[in-house]
Amino acid sequence: MINRITITPGKRSGKPCIRSLRITVYDVLGWLANGMSTQEIIDDYPELEDADITACLFFAAQREHTSDLMAAK
């Protein structure tokens, strides 16, 4: 699932993107946080798939878990 998230230097300033598209994890998380449903996001960005949205959530959860572990040391 995490292999759907790519980081390419120079693309969107090296931010994590979905499948080398110019849509970032941050974009998707922001849309979800603002109340958009997965279907609304896919309707607006048909190049995205349900699995991409899930991968963004997984990526964010993993990053949060890692930062908690680092802060605890």
C-alpha cells in the first residue's frame, strides 16, 4: 500500500505524492479534513483510486507513529 506514495526530488518540492502524480498526501489529507468524502475526491480527481486515499491515511499514520517514537527518546 505504501508503494503508492512516491517522493521525487524537484516534484512538488519533494513532498510525498501519489503514484508520481502531482497530488500530494497533504492535499488528500486536507480534503478529507475539510469534509470531502473519498468519492468526492475521486470525482474531482478521477486519476485517483480508493487505494490511493487509503495509502495516504496509512502513510500519515506511519509518519505519526514514527514521530511519537522519536519524541519519546
